[in-house]
Amino acid sequence: MDIQTLTRFFMWCTIINGGVFILWTVFCVFAPDLVYRTQRLWFPIPRETFDVVIYSFLGLFKIVFLVFNVVPYVALLIVG
């Protein structure tokens, strides 16, 4: 596998995962009640606990997204 193919792979990974991250953030910021009501059907937890869990997962996803998508893509752009 050459560097250009790997760079394109990480570019698309970054675009797709960035879109998921932005969509998730928009839902959590602008429609938190909808998200809570939807998830409450599967996970019967209090609202305060749900807020902590959802924002913790959002922060974890952001860190994983940066470390495993953006950083390799930028490194391959620099090398290539």
C-alpha cells in the first residue's frame, strides 16, 4: 500500500468520523430532550446520569477521533 492510498483512506476516515461527531454534537446541543427520550426506551437512567454519560462519550469520541484519524492524516500529508 502506498502513501497516497493511505492518505486518501485517512482523509475519508476523517471526513466520515468528523461528520458523525458533528451530527452527534448538534443533536446533543440542540435537541437534548429528544436524545434523552429516545435513549430512555433502552436505558432507563435518570436525566442527570444520562447527561454525564453522553457528554463523557462525546469527549472520548473526540479524543479517539483526533488521535486515530486526524493525526495520522496530517502526518501522512506532511510526509507525502
